[in-house]
Amino acid sequence: MKNTLKPLSEVISLKGKVALITGSAVGIGKAIAYRFAEAGADLELVDINKKGLRAVAKELVQFKSKINIHEVDLSKKEEIDVLWEKLNGKEPDILVNNAGMYPFKDFLEVDDAFLKRVMDINLNSAFWMCHHMIKRRLKRGGVIINIGSIEAIMPFATDLIPYNISKAGVIALTRALAKEHGKSGFRINVIIPGGIITPGTKAVAKQLSQFDVSIFKSGLQYKMRLPLGRGGQPDEVARVALVLASDLSSYVHGALIPVDGGFLSA
């Protein structure tokens, strides 16, 4: 009997694909860009940090991928619209909505401007990016990977309520789009990271610990709860993103994939 299985190197390859990754100047987004370029994808890198984007593009030259960078404030819908107009006719095959902010503020001190910014960056930007992707590729399909958070499922840290509800919205968005657009050729999933050590999370922890010693206690409690007993690395999320972007996960759709060291199971 003839073996009709594709070789693994072909199944995991992103050669000939274009991937758009938001929040790709640092952290998880940068790690995803690295793995996608390594797998052969061309990249459209989006971030408000243009200097960081340039550094990432320079680092990824080794993979000979075509890389375009876009300085975009994703809290502004008009800038998202302009981005997609620039991509007109060259829309990505793969969209990764990774951009986000992780701000701490006591619930009773949250004002309208604070809540709006968190929702605009974490949830509304993902909504409009998906809206453009699906509308423009309705007859071609594609892959969408959203980045959620364990905090949306099981809140642990305090003073993160706006963040928690924004990421819960990302999960709901993912599952609703998966239900409605799977038959149009889209595969849409959400990664649920937790305890990932990035420059952003380290900076926030350092800043907060200067004012609140309970942060140390919270961090210790978190680590004690983790079955793996350690924080995760951005590349550990990126490798899962690569699986979801490639044909390795050709029958994975509407799924929530935790990358959290076992936190949600503990």
C-alpha cells in the first residue's frame, strides 16, 4: 500500500505563507516571529515599537524570509484600517493577535479612560484584525491564532480585572468566529499562556514590587501552584503557535490551548 502521508518537514513548513504578527517587537510576539521565519514564512510584523521591530527584522535576516515592519497603534481602529489597506491584495495567510497590555490597577480606581485603553488594545484590536482578515479572505480562508491568558479562566493576580475581562473576550471571540467561519476555510484557535517570563512581565513585577511587598508573596504562591515548578519561556508559546499555524494541526479548530506549566490543572 502506497504511503500517502506527507513528510513531517512538509507538514510543519510555512514556506510560501505570509504571517502577520501583532506585538512582535518583544516577548512572545518576537519568539513567534522567529519560529515562523525559521519555518519559511514571510512576515508582516506589527507593533507600536518601531525600534524593536527593526531589531527583530535584522535578527531574522538569517532565515531569508521577506519581512515588512509596520508601526501601528492598535488601540486606534483607524490605524488598523490603514494597515489593511496597505496590505490590500497581499493579505496574510496567517494572523496572530498577540499584542496586549498587562496593567495593574485597583478595581475601584479604574476610570473610563483606563478601561477603554485596556479593552482597545487587548480585545478590540483583535476583533478588528479578525474582521479584516475574514472579510478580505472570505473565499480563501486562513489561520487565526489569538493569544488569551490563564487570568481569563482562573484569575489569580489581584488588580487585573480589566485585563481579565479583555482576555475573556478574546476567548469568546475566538470560539464564536470558529463556529461561524470554519466552513469558509478558516482555522481559528486561542493559546492560553500563563507564567511566561517576558521583558514586559519582568518590568511590571519589578516596578510593582518597589511599592507592594505582597507581590513577592503572590509570586511565591503562584510558583508553588505550578506543577512544573517554573516559569515559561516565550519560545515555549511560539512552538505551540507554529503547530497551530501549520498543517500539524489541520483538524484543530475552536480550541483553547493552555501553555501554562499546568497552572489551570492544579
